Amino acid sequence: MKNNILSPYSQARSKHTYNIVDDLKVTVTVTANPFGLSPDTLFAMAARMNKKRAFLFVSKVLGKHLPVNPYTSLLSGAALSLLLYKRYAADEQQHFLANELLDAAIEGLTRPKRSEQVYHQVIDAKLKLPEQALFIGFAETATALGHSMFRVFGADCTYLHTTREQIPAMESLISFEEEHSHAVAHRCYALDAAFFNGNEPIVLVDDELTTGKTALNIIRDIQRQFPRQQYIVASLLDWRTEADEQRFAEAAQELGVSIEVLSLMKGAIETEGSSPEQVAAGAQTQAETTASSRLNKVYLDELFELASYSSVDSAGAVNASPYVAGTGRFGVHSSDNGTLDASVAEAGAKLRSFRAGERTLCLGTGEFMYIPMRIAAELGQGVFYHSTTRSPVHPIDKPDYAIKSGQAFPSPEDEQVRNFFYNVGALQYDDCFIFTERDWPEDRLAPLLSALQACGFGQINVIICGPQTDGQKEEKA
């Protein structure tokens, strides 16, 4: 079979050097930039507390580490969808529509005030691929990116995101490793045991390709159990070297498959200097305020279909609270989109009355990103969205550095895992909506709430999309 590695759209080159911290320097040479996007539109740089890689491309459009307009995040996935639609376009009319929508999406990414209008323009186009496709988003960073890419297509598509959760009652259909990550194990659960049995193309979605090893790992595991002919890897950024690209070509030839890569920007990276292990510990904190926050707790389980499975954390503690079925963790189909859209709209209408000011932060938790992002987009103007994360980043308050401040706390899902949220300054927002997929014991939620209260929110709204479990007390407004 012919190996089909997508060639760059543009050979225009530009070089950008980032002095990150101490003597750590990263030089990015952009080799393909089909939409003429400035790197500053897509990312900034920070030092990463990880011996495997000392730096991090901090996305300005993803809605993970940095607060953004929620429609900007939704558009980042939509832009990848449009690249895929253009790749399949069979006639001049489809090419014209793809280019028209891509131009609009890029405008929406660069002009946040246009993002809402453009996002609805893309969704209302009701695009359809010429064949079925299965989308897989990588946890935890790309769970929403993959879902938003899948959502653009109105029919005959399925979506699943990988997870770090351990669900004893279910068998992981696919398991693989993310080699450069701080949390390497990925699992793939699906309510439908035949989820991978077809021969449709698989679209793997991640926010960034550094070496591409993670994508090749999952391709090998899928091909071993559920062979097919075509894989497409979609990523906002592609930093693979020529040697990495050669590994893709060799893997495609070895497996007898086609592997294509789609990205908004492609280039090469060079690093100088040492890992910033000696960054002052004081840089990992942020200014705190003593202002007290009014606390509301709201359950939305009546709005969402649930999946009644228990999880086990790394210490063996069991959480029997149900998951939300429509996140993608257990697989969703295009036919489920209408139900989720209605639930999101109803949740947004209910929660708008809880806003307590003009500046609102909505915070997803871990892998639970897409539904909170969609609800945040329903809450009106002045709303910013991002998520808690496992990624340990050095906060340093200096110009042109991505992460100015940060708060660390034990994850409510697993107390052995440290979580963080970044760039939430003291008294920056009037109120906060923190979204959780499941109910947690109060003692597990307390460290996160304490970290949020240190930021001086006048009001904190804890939004639980699952039901209240035994022993939990609801706090009324």
C-alpha cells in the first residue's frame, strides 16, 4: 500500500527564539504555516517540571493551561475538522466551502470577538465526510479538542477519548503509553464492545506532536487488535523532526497502512541550556488574598445521561459516583449530538442566574473539559474558560512567559496525584464556576476549593454534572 504522509502546505520559513528561564532557550523554525498564523496566536512558552522535557508549548487556544474565550477553544478543534473536510473534498464546491470556513475559523482564532459567530457558522454548515470516521482524543489535554473536532460532522462519526481512570468493571479495549508525559498510561473504554470493529479511518487528535511516538504507539496497538487501512493524526502543532517523519513512513510501510498528518503549524525545535531544576520554589506560588468566597453547590444530573461505573484510584479508594455518558470516555456517536446540545443549552440557561459579576472564570477538571467548555460558552459575555491539569509548570512572573502564577492541590479524583491551575490572579474575576463530572467527598474537594478561595473570588459555584451521592451535603445559595 502506498504510504501517504501529508506534505506541508507551505514552505515559508520563519525563526523564533524563546529565552524561557536561566540558560534554557528554545528556537522554533516554522516550516509550514498555511494560514499565516503568528506563533504568538497559538502558543507561548514555559519551563516544565519534567526531566523528560524541560519546556512546554502553552496553547493560547486550547483552554487547558490558560483562560480563553470558550468559543476560541471550540474553534481550535473546528479548524482541524475543516482541514480534514478539505482533505476529503471531492469537487470544486466542497473545496470552496472548506476554504471559506477555514478563512473564517482562522479569523475567529485571531479575533476572539468573532469566535462565537464563526463557531456557529461552522456548526450550521452541517458538514459530512464521505465515509464514516472514528475520532480519538488523547487525555488529558486533548479530550475537548478531539470532541470539538468530532462535533463539526453531523453524521456517521464516532468519538472516544483515552483516559487515565481505572474502571475495574470495564475492560480497556486499547492501552498504550505516552512516553514523554508525566502520566504515561492511557486506557480506552467503550460501552459498545464492538466500538473498534469497523474498517473506518481513525483520526487521532492531540494538541501537539513532538516526536509522534504516542500516536505510533496507539496505531500499533489498534492495528494489532482491530486492523484497518487508514489513520489520520490531527494536531494543532507538529514539531516532528525528519527522523520522526521517517519513523512514521517506516511504521506505515511495516503495518501496511496510510498515515496522514494534519496541523495548523509545522516546524522544528532546537533547545539550548539545562533543565530548570533550580528555579526558585517561591516562583511556584502566587499572591493570595484573604477575601472570603460565597459558595454554591449545584447538581445537574437531571440534565445528563449517566454511566454507572465505579473507579479506583492509585491508593485503592473507590468512587461509586456515576460518570457522565456523553463526555466521550465511553464512546459517543454523531446521533448523540442533539441530546448533548440540548443538555448543554439547558445547563447554561440554569447557571446564568448564578453569575455574580461581569468577569467569570469557568474551570473544567482534568479530563472533564468539553462539556464544561460548552456550558461556559452558554453563559454570556465576560466568560473565560480553562481547566485543572496534571502538568507541572514553573510559574514565573515575567514578560513573554506563559505561566505567571499557579496553585497546586491534590486531585479530588486521586489524592496521590498533584493537580494545578494557572494564571488566575488575585481578584482577577468576580466569580468562578468549577465543573466536576462526578460527586466527590467534601474532604477531597476541600483542597481545590481552598486554592480557589485564595484567588479572591466573590463567589464560587461548584457544578456537579453527576448526582449527589450518599453522605454529601448540598450547600444552597
